[in-house]
Amino acid sequence: MALVGATPAYEPRFDAGRVCLDLLATRQPRERLDGVGALCAWIGGSGLVPAGTPLGHADGSWPAAFRELRCSIGLLVRGVRGVPGAETPAYGPALGRVNEVARAATPVPLAVPGRDGTLVRELAAPPGCAALLAVIARDAVELVTDPVARAAVRECEGDNCPLVYLDTSRGRRRRWCSSEVCGNRERVARHRRRAALSRA
């Protein structure tokens, strides 16, 4: 079934720093890729395609393919975060799946004159599902094979928050996926603990 009508806007919870990590965040706090419209909104909102790229050809098979890749990337990223070479039970199959998806041809970008005459990016043709997945898989490959980037991958310290992000902060001191969400929860909890102690 093709997507009909305008694609709704996607509002990310936070910027994970890489498109492959942004894909991981679509599972929290609830499933955000639960349909074609939601997926197309994420594709546009994540910057995976230039603004205005038509995605009306997307069908019901796309969300499942993106969720499957998300699972493999999650296992892969978590598997390489520890000691180099340490493997979780699913690390090998996840690595194989990400590498397989990365082999597909990616969308072809072109520089075209925009309305005001400046050059803007546009895709040569509407992107297929495999091509978009390949962009994300290649981003994951680059992340896990770059020692500097891999060392900057962090898991949120918020209570029960499994989100992963690239810590590019000064001194690598970022603690939460989002200061406005998990950081704020931690500050409120700390305030309540102090208030409870002062009353006791």
C-alpha cells in the first residue's frame, strides 16, 4: 500500500549524533516506526534524504525492514562498546546483517539550482528501501570501525533508558541522551531526595 498525502513531521527525542544511532532511538519510549507514514517522517526528519524528497512509493514492507536493521545495529553497537574483540552471542549475526545491507547501492545525490539560484542537494531518483537502508548500514560500519567515534559512544545514564548516543561534548562529559528528558528527570529526582532529607 503506497503512502498517500503529506508526510507528517517527525520530532526526534534528541540528536544521537549519527543517523544509525538516531535509528536506534526510534524504539524509545515507544515504537516510533509503526507504519509507513511514521517511517517516512523519520526518513525526512533524520536528514536521510533532502527535504521534499518524494516517498510516496514506500509500502508496508519498509517499516519492518528498518526495524530489522535497527535491531542488528543495536546488537552490533552494544557488542563493540566494550573491550575490542569482545562478542555478545548475537554480535556475529548482527555484523553479518549490517555488512550485507551496506552492500546495496545508495541513493545518488545531485547538486541542482534551488529557487534562489543557490545549489541544493536532490536525489537523482526516488530512493528505494534497500538504498536507504544501505546509507544507515554504512554509517554503522563507519561508526564501529572508527576507534575515535566508537570510543565516544555512550549509553544514557538515565533510569531505565537504553538510548545510545555519540558524545561530542567538551571533555566527553555528557551523561544523558537528552538533558531535557533524562537529565531533567535526574535533576527533579535529586531535588526531591534533598527535600526529603531536609524534612527528615
